[in-house]
Amino acid sequence: MLEQLESTYTQALAELETITHSDALHDWERRYLGKKGAVTLALRATGQLPKDERAAFGKRANEIKNALADAFTGREEMIRQHELAQSLEEGEIDVTLPGRRVPTGGLHPATQTLRRIYAIWAEMGFQVYRSRDVEDDDTNFTLLNIPPHHPARDMWDTFHTTTPGVILRTHTSPGQIRAMHDYGENGTAPIRVILPGMCYRYEQLSARSEIQFNQVEGLAVGRHIHMTDLKGTIAEFARRMFGAEKRVRFRGSYFPFTEPSIEVDVECMICGGDGCPVCKYTGWVEIAGAGMVHPVVLQNGGYDPTEWSGFAFGMGPERMAMNVNGIKDIRYFWQNDLRFLEQF
Ligand SMILES: [Zn+2]
């Protein structure tokens, strides 16, 4: 048996010398050192030898196994170098190929729209004022002329916290009260701010309503501010945001914190007024709710409504982005689906 092993060893070494290709090399490894390779089988058969021969045979078989393994490693390295040199020579690596583009992030479509809105209002002299997301019931409702049990409260389904009277703001309008107190100098200074931020409503999710969305509130308070100022200011915003040729229209509406109240429509960006699914075939899309600040709200902000007046408006950046880009479902905005986000 030992003789047979030695001849296998000699044969294996001789064969290895002739191998120049990694496929053949791995075939060789399988035949001699693999699970059913000749050397492995010989080692396994040690137990069948007479007792006094076993030790010597086993020792020699292991030596041969290790020697072949070393020879294999050496040959493998040689072949690897050889094949690498060959592939370089054949020009398999084309260093002139353009590189792969590293994916880059981009601004969220809501952020892009918000920044456009900020820029336009900044040009028109409005500062950004950030108000809190977690509000008290009083500022969110009562001080905005929506007392407890007022039927207008049904317009908002509210997220309540575990602390009674502390809620997530349902709109950015409570920022009006805070801005008047922070900037109004006890009702003696004029104000021109926009109040952007996230709002929260406990609503059924649908293509048209989300439980969170951005709003941009606007507030101007001064001594001689009239409805015409509101109309002119909003129309100018719409021209800068959507294009000078776009027509704007105002419709009478109702909000508890403005009197009179209006809603503002602009000609549909998709069909240009001819009618399409985005504008529900009316040719118009709503861009804002607005109105003259209600005297009660001015009073709650520290102003004397017989001397001071103001206008306020609220617009939805996601709705605007939907109208401009023909996005059919508001839920896309917070799903973090790159297939959606990468389009902007
Ligand atoms: Zn349309």
C-alpha cells in the first residue's frame, strides 16, 4: 500500500508540473486532495492495515498530503500571476471606459417647492417665522376665533397628546398669534411674515389627504391694509410662482379667523385652463385660502382692531407640487420611494 501511495505521489507531482490553467489545476486538486481524492482515500484506509504498519503509513501519508497541498498552492499562485499578465496583455481591462456614476441624493420635492415659496415671499419682504409643531389647544383654536364647541372645530380632526390641552397643530395659523406677540411689540409694530411648517391631522389616508403635510401661512399686519392689498399680493405671488401669463381668480369662502375670507385659484398648469384630470376639468386649481385677519384674532394678538388691520393666507406646498407636476397621490411624498423621489 505504501508503494502505491508513493507512486501516486510521484504521478501527482509530475502531473502538476504540466498544468498551466486554473480549471485543470482545480480538477487536479479534486482528484488527489478532494474528498474522494487518491491521497484522502489512502489516508482513510490506514485503519485497514496491520497494527504495526499503521503509524508509519499514516505519518508518510500525511507528509505526502501536506507536500501536495504546498505544491498546489505554489502552482496556483504561479498560474494566477500568469493569467493576470495574460488578461492585461489581451486588454481585458479597458482603462478608458467611463467610470460608474456614484448615486447622489437630491432635495425632496416638498423641500424644493418650499424653498421656491420662501424665495418669492422673501423678495416681497416677508420674513420666515418658525412656530412650534406641538401647540396648545387655546392657540390652535380658541385664540383663532374657534371657541370650544364651535362647529368649525369639526373642520379639523386633531392629534391629541397625553397632556390635556396639548395637541399637534392642525394648521400653521396658530403661528399668527405667536408672531403677533413676538414681533408686534404689544400691538404697536407692523408685521410681514410667512410661517412654514408641518401640520398634522387625524384623517383617513387617501390620494388627496395625508396625516402630515406642509403649510405656508402668511401674515401681514399694518395700519392701512385692505382687501385690495391681499388680492394684489397673492396675485403677484402666483405670477412669480406659476408664470406671468397665468390667470388668478378669487372665490368667496369661510374661515373662522378671517373676515371676509377667500379662496385663490390659478389656471391649471397642466392643461392651461382647457380642463384635465388634475383640475377635475374645471381649468382651475386652488393654491391658497386667505382673508382679512378677523378683529378677534387681531385683538388676541395684542392689536387694537379699530386702528390695525391685516391679511393672512395659507398654502399647501405638496398640493402645489402635485398640481405643477401632475402627481396624482399625496401619499407618495412621505413613502420614501426612490422611484418617486428621483424624478425631481
Ligand atoms: Zn387642468
